Amino acid sequence: MSFVSLSTLLFISVVIAVNSLLPKNKRHYWLLASSLAFISLLSWQSSIVLMLLSSINFLIGKRIESSRIAYVFGVFINILAIVAFNYIGYFNKNLSVNIQEINFSINEFILAIGLSFYSIQHIAYLLDIRKNKIKPETNYLHFLFCSTYFPKHISGPVTKHQELIGYAGQNALNKKLFFSGFNRFLLGLFKKLVIADSLASSIHSVFDFNNEYPGLTILTGGLLFTIQLYFDFSGYSDMAIGVSNMLGIKLPENFKLPLRATSIGDFWRKWHVSLIRFFTEYIFYPVSYHFRKKKKLAAALGIIITFLVSGLWHGIGLTFIIWAVCHLVYLMIELFLLKRNKNISTPRKFLGWLYVILAVSFSNIFFRIKSTDLLLLKCKNLFSLSNFMPKDFATEFFAPIAVGWHQIEQFNFGITLFFCMSFLLFEKKLNLLSKREEYSVIYTYLFIMLIIVFGVFSNGEQFIYMQF
């Protein structure tokens, strides 16, 4: 089952409708059953792995206050799950075990959707218990509800146990919150279907084939991928938060206008906020505190270790390592060479914004390229002065970017760019409109019509962060 499909929308509608009819103290049981059903429909392997992992963490959580061994073992199990999820397929894509006439694929079982997100949430749960920030959960069904809650299943927001446990047995419905959630869900659906998926064919054209495009084409592809990734990821977050609001549950915000950032540090404070919170609280702060007497060196070591862990969390391979190193270099430059100044002139803000967009887009080229062979092929022209500019813009630049350069391709690509630029220009206002706590016929009609007329329904694009 695709996450963006009529069957999924029907499933979500039924869950919301039944949830509104149930007594307050029974709703979390319904949501738990719905979450397990949703995960199973996406991937039955996921439901098995996540149930097993949740059970292990529940049992370990009850013991780690008095046992350091249990604590270390629990963290190890979750790290092992992340390693298995990211690396088994990398080392051997066709790894299988033949038992008599049964061919059992390890990859299909281990590569459970969203496992990395669940693992870091469980690590945070164990660490918070160990630091006496929370008490171990004693109700298994309540713990399972927090672990498997389906709106955040694929890509977050990453939640802490204490952010959801309060809704177990007492998630009161709210009319204003419901309308706010409905508006937010429509916004996320628009981002995904009208903008992110419309850009997908251009990204595939630039990065997924053995074409020796000039460097400018590849860099432009990186810029388009940055935009696609943002609308795809923030669109999912909007949809997850919107569905949760309609169910009477509030999830934390995940994006704070990151494409308006004027420094890389500012960008990371606004991008995937819930995941960055995890890396900051559980990796950066402990490392930098340990070396606190070294001041800037402590911050530098914290940044280095944090981004190396982040790169490895996203996946093994040269491409993810290069992506992480790019951001390490950016942040080191800002830490040691640039002075912090709150009163920045408008021209400097613009230059800072332009620098962030280009720097992030450049690093995302490596984030997007899927193999070392393609990486070498694309980089050959990306770093070549003689092959950077297209010799024929029609065939080497416009055609791959617009996936052909006939009139219909020009029109479709132009419409997509128009929506991208318009949305980014008025994003703050649109975000405020999506959080309105009353129903608006004009808002609903406008977004539904835009989705129906300009949405892409046929390419089967899944959310990008489903692979992590």
C-alpha cells in the first residue's frame, strides 16, 4: 500500500471517524490497533520487527534503573537494528538463506520501513530512564501505543516517550484542533503531490542514468533535489501532524522555514527539528560537555561526531560520508572563521541565504547519488572547468532538467517552478493559514482543486525518507 493513495486516505478517514465515536479512555486502544494494521499493510515484515523491538525495549526499560548491563544491552540492540536496516542490503543485495524449497530473503525481513526512526526513539527512551528524566513504563499496551503510533511511522516527527504517553487513555477531541489538522493535512498533500512528485522525474533524469551531463546541469539537479526533498519531507510532516490533530494528539513541529536560513547552523536548527533535537541532546551536548574546557574545540568535536553519526545513520557508503563531511566543513568555517552578529544588513542576509542554498544543494548531490560508480561519473564534469558549462543548452541542460524540451514538458516544468517559487515566497503566510482553527470553504476548495488538477498520481513516488 502506498502512503499517498486512495486506500490510505480511506483508511485514515475510517480511523478518524471511529476514533471520534469512542469513549476517551478507549481511543488509544483503537489507535494502537490501527497503527499495527497500518504498518502491516505497508510491510508485514515491519510489524513483526517493530513488535519484537518494542517488546525488548519495554522489558529492558523496567530493569535499567538498577542494571547498567541491561542499559548497555538495550542501547546495543537498537544500534544493531539500525545497522541491520542500513547495511545488510549494502553488503549483499541478494543475501538469502535457502531452507529446503523455501527461499527466505533476509533483506525483505530486516529492511522494515521506518526502523531507524523507531530505534532512535527507543534509545532516547532508555537514556531518559537512565538519567532519571522519566520513569519506566509499566503498561505494555501504553508503551506499544507510543512506539507504533502510525502518523509518524515513516518519517517522524521523532517523538519522545513522554510526548505521547499523556494521550494514552485521555486524548480529548477538540473541534478547533480538528479543523487545524484538516487544513494542515491538505497543505502537506499539496506539497507532496503538486510540487515534490512533479520534480521527481527531473531528479531521476539527472541522477539515475549513466549520462555525462555538464556540471551546471548536475548542480541544478542538486538544487531541484533540495527543493524536492524539502517539500516531500515537510509535506509528510504536515500530513502526520494534521492527522494527529484530527485524532486529538499533538506532535512536535519538524520544520521551521529552513530554506530561509542565512547560515548552515541556522539551517540545521530549522531542518528536521525533532531528529536534530535527538542528535543535539544525546550526542552533541554530552561530547561538547566532556571537552568543555576546550571551548571552541569542544563545539568542533561535538559537531564532528554528531555529523559522522548522522551520516552513518542515513546509510553506509561513500556518498553519505561525503555529504556529512560537506556539512562538517561548512559548520567548521562558521565556527572558527565567521563572527556571530545579530544585526546583519539585508545584503548580507541575502548573500548568507544564497550561500546556504548553494552549499546545501551541492552537498545534496552526494546525498542523492545512489552508487559510487554514478558518483565518479557525475563528479567528473561537476569539478571540470572545461565541462562545467553546457555546450548546447537545449540538449545538455533544458532537456534533462525538464525531461524533454517539447512544449508540454516546458509547460509542466514551468508550472512546477511557479508553484515552488510562489510557495516559498509566501510560505510563512501559508503556514499560518494551514494552522487556522476554523473551517474555510475557500481554503479547502482551492487546495483540493490544485491537487486534482496539478497533482502527480501516476509515478508511484514514495516519501524519500521511507528509505531511512
